[in-house]
Amino acid sequence: DANALSLNSVNMTPTAAGALTINAASGVMQAGGTVVTGTGVSAFNAGNGAIILTNAGNIFGREVRFTNTGASNDVTINYSNALTLGTSATDGALNLTATSLRQTGVILAGSTTLAVSAASGDIDLSTQVNSLGQVTIGNDGGQAANVRDFGLTNVRAGAGAIVNLSNAGTTNLRDVSVQYQA
């Protein structure tokens, strides 16, 4: 699509193993009250536009990948289960909320907010050499307290300290592994 694409309910059959690929030149937005269901890899390419998938009831059977450009074009994904990210890139901010977060590919993003929506959730973004801007755990809703294990590998020079990674902010924290390789 040459313009921003607004998704209504998108479903792949439960037995389909294929990938769900959405391409739009100027953004991918999810219409309110709709569900995106992808049983295989789900890939979203928004060109020079934002990617906004905010219905926590979306179903991603395997990893989610995203790509867009433009420093003001953010990626926001809310998901009510564990979210696995494949190789992905955005020039804008990355905002992720899920019961836990992990990765199978490199992630490139501007400022990054990682929120865990269930108690004792894990964030493991340490298996690849990521390039992330300022990283914040949780949000104003106190979701930093849900993080149990936190792992991050980041090569972005000047990324700064991780916001909310403290005894006061992460009260369930059990294990931390942070590697800056700038």
C-alpha cells in the first residue's frame, strides 16, 4: 500500500505455517478492537511510517519482525503472551509490552521501552548484538516491578544507563546481565 495501512482483523488459519507479511509505504496501524493473528513469522514493513499494534489480544505464533524509517516513526507492540522478536529495525522509538520478551535476531532502535505485563516475566535481549538508544524498563504503570530476569547486549555508544533498573524499581529482579560493547 502506498499510504498508511489500517488493519482490521487479520487471521491466518490455525494450520497455516506460512508467514504473515504486511507492507505499507507510510505506516501500519491497527484499528481499535481488531486482532492480528499470524501463525508463522509475522513481518511488518511500514516504510516511512509508524507501526502501531496495540491490541494485547493479537496472536503471534512465531517471531515478530518490523522495519521502518524516520526518527519520528515509532514501533509500538502490545501482546498478552511472550513476544519473540526477529531481526528488526526502526529509526524511531521502540515500545514493547508483553508477558516476557526475547529475541532471535538483531534489533536496531532509538529510545527503547521494555515493559513486562505479568509478574515474574523475563526480558532477554542479550543473545544478539543490538544497537538500542536509551533503554527504559517498564513504564509509568509500575511494570518494572514485574521483571524477574533481565539480559541486554547493546553496542550503541552513548546509550546511557538503563532507566528503572534499580532495587526500588525492579522489586522481583533475580538476575541481571548487561553488556555494553561500544
